[in-house]
Amino acid sequence: MSSENVQRMRHALELFDRRDKDGWLALRDPDSEVLADRNFPERGPIRGGEAAWDFYLQVAAAFDSVESAGLDIVDVGRDKILVHQRTSTRGRASGAAVEIDYWIVVSFRDGLIWRDEWFSDEAEALEAAQ
């Protein structure tokens, strides 16, 4: 099941890059949630697929480009994967150089993405993945 989860995640990222909302939502549990890192303004749980979609669109809109190509995705067992996103981009409004370096623990339930938990600290992400 775990390698299937890695493939599901890669597919979900491809769908998001193409802005295929219906396809992306079909891979998420209707009760899914996103738990943003403590450094994000949106700190509370973001509940539901539609709200998650809106959150990710808002994050992507802040930058010139953020693509999922080159992400490291590792199966950590127990229906969880660990995604490491590291990329350089520019802020859309400011033009300032931005280094994105985040870890996301993604949990699956019944084959669907159920929770995305974001971390700026690798050790915290690894602990949450256990």
C-alpha cells in the first residue's frame, strides 16, 4: 500500500500543478485537513478538501512559481509518507528571492489523502512521521 501512496501523492501534485481541482479533490478524503507550520499565518486546522484547495492556491499565488517537480517523497510506513519540498523562487508582489524548505507528513485513510502536516524543522517532521 505504501508505494501506492507515494504514487497517489505524485499524481495529486501533478493534478495541482495543472490546476485540475476535480481530479485533485478525488484523491482527498472529504474530511481531510491541512495543519500548516507554526510560521504560517493560517495556523489552525484547515478542514475539508475545498478549503485545502483554496489554501494551496493561496500559497502558490504568493510566488512566481512553485512546482512539485523534484520533490523528495519517502514512504515512512503506517499509511504515511514524508515529502520534502526545497526550491528557490521569488515573491510575486515583492520580487524578493525566497527559499522554500518544508517537510510535509502526509497521512492516508482508505487510500485517500487525509492529513497534510507541514514542518519547517526536519527533526519535528521525522518525529511526527513515526
